[in-house]
Amino acid sequence: MPDRWNLFYSYSHTDAQLRDELATFLAPLRHQGRIVEWYDRKIEPGLRWENAINDKLLSADLILLLVSANFLASDYCFGVEMETAMQRMQNRDARVVPILLKPCLWKESRFSELQLLPRDAKPVTSWSSHEDAFADVANEISAITKDPPLASRKPAVRDSEQATTAALTLVRDQIIAYARLYERIRQQMPASVERTEKMEEVFQRMKALANAAFPLLSDFVGSQSPGEKLAAVSILECFGSPKYLGFLVGLIGSEKPFVGYHSARAIEFAVSATEPRYYPQLGQAIDDAIGALEAAIPGFDSDRKTVLTRARTTLKEAMETVTLPAQPPGP
């Protein structure tokens, strides 16, 4: 019997009924042990949904994109899940199969280069019978799962350094998917509370990966992508590093309010996470950041300035409780 395939459904909840119908037609493969299915309704109570989805997406052998207008309109499905799926396909870690559920502009998507199911690109809902359409799709998936999953065909990874590199690549791919989603939200949505909430949601997802993404920090700092710069800030909100204070100060003076606000938060975090010997450097960075902000927005007291002022007060209090080493005499 071939190795079983871990199957991941990427779909819009609006299409949940069609997903259930497809799962019914794939039941024989499940009973034979050829596939193990997963979708977001299987998340156990108490688990963080984004972490659970990410874990399953990164371990899937076969990713089914259930395509409809709702799927394409979903920032998470079309952004994060689809981008991660395409990257895993390019790395030859997983198979990606788009299944056209309903008429939509699928030709404008990245996966338009892939063979869709049903093969004639006729949406499932346009068939005279859903059963005929899903039977056709199920036969194709059955053929795929007769062979071993791609991951099992690769040579076993024996070197720990190779394993670490592979894991870091997955983290990089996920962070970059979030970065692209942030940029898409910023460009396509008008300024509003809703847009800020969506950007904050993406930022928190980046921040949840900060521990694993720390080795990538210098790459993101040097990137020209606004989304990847934001990823660097998310890491620096978890790791105080004097080395990157100049980077954060520069963002506060030049970037949009959302990035500038979190850059200020990263400087504030550094106050509590940095050794006392760096306090003078931190104090200068806070002064520079406030100056850059006031130069960019004269007379405007924003959330960024509030955060920086609070950081300055916290730093002053911390400096009063420690004795800094004497500076060497000048020449």
C-alpha cells in the first residue's frame, strides 16, 4: 500500500457545503488509509487557529484549493494559504490542485498555470449534476494518491544542519506570505479602522513566528519590501537589539503610521530588554525618533509620540536605579 497523503482543504467558509460534498466522494480513499484529511473545522478547542492551520499547511502532502469568488476575495485563503501552498509546490514538498467550484476570475490568479479540476475548467456548480463533477474530481485525486507523497520520495535528511535550513525556509515562506498580504491590504483598502484591524491581525501572525524567524532578521531589515520591513519590526518587538535601533528610528521618520507605531513599540520593548550598558544609546535613539517624528509631522502628537515619550520615562527611571560604567577619558 502506498504511503498515505496528508490532505489540506483551503476553502472559503461560504463554500463549506461543497467542501463536504467533495469529502464524501473522497471517503473511499480515507477508508483505505490513502488520505488523511484536515480542514479548519477540526481545530481543537483552546488551540490558536492560525498556529493550527499553519502547522497542517506546512505538513500537508496534497493541498486542495477550492476555488470560487469567495475564495479569491479572502485575504487569508488567497493570500497566506495559497502563497504558502505555491511555495511548497515550487520546493517540491507538496502537490497543489485547484478545484474550480464556481465561476470566478481564476485566470487572474497565480495558480492559473496549474491544471484545474474538473479538467475542462468547467465549475462544479455549472455541471448538470454535482455528483458527476465530484466523481470526476475524486477519480483524479485517486490517481494522484496511488503514488507515494513527494516528501517520501526525497532522500532522508540525516544532517541536522540541513533539517534546520529546511525548517527556516518554511518559516521564511510563511513570513513572506504575510508580508505580501499586508502590502495588499495597505494598497487595496482605503484608510479606515477596518484596514488598521486587518493589518494588525497580519502583524500579530508575523509576531507569533518571531522566535523561529529571528535568524532572518538581518535579511528583512535590508529588504526594500514594506511587508518584510514590518516583519523585521515584529521580530524586534520580541527581541531588543541595540544593533537595529537606527533601523527603527528611520522607519518612524519615513514610514506610514502603522509601521511607525510598531517601530516605536519595538523601541519601547528594547528599554526593558536591553542591558544597562546600552541605556545611553537607547536614550539617544528615543530622542532621535521623537525628533524625526516631529520633523515629519510638525505639531502632531500621535500614538507614536505617546509610545516614545512613555519609553523615555521608563528609561529614565531605569537609569536612576543602575550605575553605568564610566566612559574612558578622551584624548
